Amino acid sequence: MRCQISGRGRANVIERAGPAGGRWGGALAGWVLCVVTAIMGAGCASAPTMAFRPQGAIPPASFSHQLWEEVLRAHVPDGAVDYPSLAKDKRFGAYVGSLDQVDPNALPTREARLAFWINAYNALAAKGIVDGYSPQSLWGKYRYFVGHDHPVGGIRLNLYDIEHQILLPAFNEPRVHFAIVCASQSCPILQPWAYDAARLDTQLDQAARMFINDPTRNRFDREHQVAYLSMIFNWFTQDFLAHSGSLIQYIKPYLDDPALVKELEQTPYRVEFLKYDWRLNGRPPIEPAP
């Protein structure tokens, strides 16, 4: 979940395992987990045991992300979301509604299931903004990620459930961190296309490459050998270490600058993390909810 309190600027920490609780971080994690446990109870079952009960079910083989693709093309120029126009687009409401009419576990392939959950997260994250929620404050983060749930597959899930109970444990795919978008400036950009099973690996690679090479999210001080990385690499260090052994080893294959790659292979770089900018990733809705 995109739930870290820090604001703009730089965190003076070296490469290390992320704090317990991912984006919630440290002491806040314990408080939030207590609240979540009390409020949600068994609602946080892991993906393999989650039983979906879609009403008026769409046959899994017929489920399509085409409406979401059309919405993204229409309302997300250059990664900036036009939330007022998105809110008025009937295709957006129709797509969000369709998420409740299919059993995600019955989708035919791992790629189809992973694409479904990435698209669902991104669409419902946008829906949270349209509904007047915002992750900019501490209480706002709780309301946005945990307190606001959505109908999916005949049950109700929040963004925390989708990320931490389904996407991360069920798929073990670190590139997911560059694909899911929590409507904030420091998140990955919302791509102008939907994730699709047939081209999912290419899309995930593209999202990772775009994020890692974006100097507003990751940058390299070659004079002082410091890699200033997104806080996402701090929150989810273990996911990247499990894949590549170190953060530098993970990012090297995605870098566009061959000279930088060679330098990283020959020179130890210290890793520090940039603080997260929680400002909205686009034009705000016209009338926020009270």
C-alpha cells in the first residue's frame, strides 16, 4: 500500500531492509494493524483462500479491460490524470462495476489474473480520488487505503487488501511496484493503457524501465557515488533483494545509460532514499466528498 507519511525531500538512510509494515512504516504499522484487525476481522484473508461470489457473473473468458484502456487513453495525458473528466465518463463507472461481476480466481492464466489485479488496483485507486478521498494526510491515508472498500468479485476489498493480501503474496512479482498507482506524485505514472495478459511481461518491463530512469523518482550522484532511489525501494527492499540480492543489482538491467551501468558494476554506490510526495497526480475532482 502506498502509505508512508514522509513528505518531499531526502531521507538520510543507507541501503537496508524496509521498516515493518511496508508503506505504513515503523510504529504507525502497529497502530494501523490493530485498527485494521479490529475493524476488518477476517476480511484480510490471503488470495488463495479468498472465495469470490460475483453476482450476474461475466464468464472469465469474456472479461475485458477494453473500457479501462479507453478511459486511460482519454483522461491520462502524459501520466497526469484529469479526474473531473474521468469521473463523468460512463465507461469508467461501467469498468469499475464490471470488476464485481467476475470471479478473478477463475481467470484462465496467471498473467490474466495478475493483469486483472493491477488494473483493478489502479481503477479503484482513481475511484477513491473521485469519491473524495486523499492519501495526503495520516488520517487520509487510512481512509483511502483501508477505510474505503470496493466491490470486487462479489466481496468487498480495500486497496490494502488488493496489494498486501493478493498482488504481493500471490504473484511474487517485484515489477508490480512500478505498475500500481496510488494517485500521488511520487507513485509510478498511470500509464495510458491497461495491463493485458498477452503483453504483460513487456508492459511490466516498460513500467519498470520508465520508473527507474525517471530523474524525479530516482537519480544518481556520480561525483559522490550516491544513488538516490524512490522510497518504494525502501518500503519493499525485501522484494527486490529476494529477486536480485541488492537494490543496485535489481535496477541495473533497467538503466538506459550504459556508462552508468558500468560504473555501478565497478564502483560501490551508497543508497539513500527520496521522501515521498503525496500530492495528487493530476487535476483534482471538482467537488470532494465532505
